[in-house]
Amino acid sequence: MVTGQLTFKTTDGSFDVAAGEAFDVPPGHIPLFSAGCEWVQFTATAGQRKTDKAVQRNTAAAAGTGDHPTGQT
């Protein structure tokens, strides 16, 4: 975490990550970002593709469109 704070809700509960801390979070989490939150994400390429697709689906669902921003499913 570079700046700010990030809270993750998981099936096991929730936890906070603050500036200067590293974190590893399992699939199925819900991130809650604080204003000005900045982080750096490191993920293996295959894992990142899966993560990107999930983020796109969840973002579209939260926007209520059901659309996939990249046109992929």
C-alpha cells in the first residue's frame, strides 16, 4: 500500500491495510477504498488475467449495466 487505507471484506471477516504495508488477499474479496488510496499490485500473468476479468464483471455489475467494458465475457 503506497498511500491511504484499504479495507478488504472476505468470507473470514474484514481487515485493513495501511500505507507502507504489504498484503495478500484471497479471491472472492470485496475491496473498500479510502479517498486517495494508491497501491501497487503484483500478480503472475495468468492470475492477473483472471483477476482483471473479475474486476470488469464486478465493476459492470456495480454500475448496473451488466456490460463488460472490454466486450469480453
